[in-house]
Amino acid sequence: MQLKEEVTVDVLKAYISLLMREKHVDLIAFYVSHLPSDLATAQYALFLEEVTEAEQRQRCLELAREAGLDVASVTKMVVENIRERDTEEFAHHDLTPALDTGTSAEDQRKIDVIDWLVFDPAQRAEALKQSNAIMRKFLACKKHHAAKVVFGKVPEDSMREIYRQWEELGLDTPLPAEDENAIREHLCVRAYLEAHEAFNEWFHHMNSPPQKPSLPAQAKFTEKVAYEMKENEYQLEHDSWTGRLEALTEDVKERIYNVLLFVDGGWMVDVREVCLLMEGLSARLACQRSVY
């Protein structure tokens, strides 16, 4: 039927809102698919923001595909909507009194939203980019545990999968700069989290040495015998504690150096930007040599 589009869109939006309120999950994608594409993406993303159970999420994505919706754009918008919605005022890490702050309900929403991007292997590059952005914010707020959980949300084979998909396209060119930098940032965050965890373990162990026994004044013979036994036990525990401390010290040193001396230009430096800078510098030096 020939109808005024703006009227049709308003009616559809109103009906879709009703379907959302009454949880008619099986109908929503079908009606959303009849909206203009940009609006359809926004409307279905709005609906998915409230879907939290893994099985139901999978079902909603299947319905979206069946209805012809752009699932990749929808899931990306869901993640960005939740990631960019901040209810807490940002505090610089230098002003945060606690060593590691807790995970709020809003933080948990940001953590769980990454799940939308791991259902489809074709979205692994997007999962890296979005998880990187979320982890940057958590680390800046000293929410190391939250950042670690986000990191764990990204499948371990993601980098291999990104390269595999690119090779399947049959292109001889390197990965797009955005994807390559996202992979590098993911590795940078991993190095930082490993260093932070190693430091905490070392710090806790260093401050938990075995307690040396003390011999009471005017000690009796039996007390002296008991003291000698405790002294021997203490010496064994102290030797074990010292050995463990030395091993942890070497480990934390190595992991901190992995951050401070990160390969190919430094920690959290985009590798493609470094290459461009080096190419520009080489060109200027060549130009100077030709002048002289």
C-alpha cells in the first residue's frame, strides 16, 4: 500500500515499543526490519541492550539474521551505546585513593556487553577494538580486576582468526592499520595486566615473611627445647620464603620490562604510526644528504 512514510514509521516505532515492553521477542526483529535501515539498527540495538541471558541473546541474533537486519552494525551499536554511557564521573588514577576499586553494576554491564561481539567469528576485530576501549577506561580508573575480566571475554584465538579471515580474502596487502593497531593494543594491555598481577603477588609475598620465634626470658629447659625446634622450622620456612621471593622478583622484573621496553616503538604506541614517522624521518634525512 502507498502510505506516507513518516506516518508508517511512527506507527511501526510505536508498535515495536509495545512489543518490547511486553517481551514479544519473536516478533520484534520482523517489525524492526520494515523500518529504514539506520533506524532499524538503532531500534534493535536499543532492544538488545536489555537482553542479558546468553541463550536469549543468541536467539535474538538468529531472529535478526532471519529478518535481514545488519547484525554486525546492530551488535556494534549495542556495545558502543553501553560503553559510552557513563553514570560515574571520571576520576584520574592519581586521584583515586584505593589501589584497586571495586566493580560497579554499570561496570558489569560494560563487561558483559562484549559478549555480543563474540558470537560471530567475523566480528573478532570489532571485539578487540571495543574491549580495548573499555579496558582503557577501567585501567585509567584503577579497576584492574574489571579490565582483566574484559580481557578474558575476548576468545584466545581472536588474533589468529583476524589474520585467517584477511588471508581468505586473497589480498597481498597487510592488515588494515586499524585492525593491526587493535591487535597491538590488546597485547599491550595483556603485558600490563600480567605485570600488575605479578607485582601484586610479589608485594604480598614480600610483606608476609615467616615470623621468627622468640625465647622467653628465664626460659625453662623444656621451653628452650621447644624454641630450638621452632627455630629450625622457622629457618626452613624462611629459606623457602626467600627462594620464592627471589623467583617472584625475577618474574615481576621481566614483566615490568615487557611493558617499559615494549617492542616496535613502545607500549601502547600504534605500530603503523611508528612506521609512518620512521618513513618520514628517513625521507627527510635522504633529502638532507642530497642537499649536502
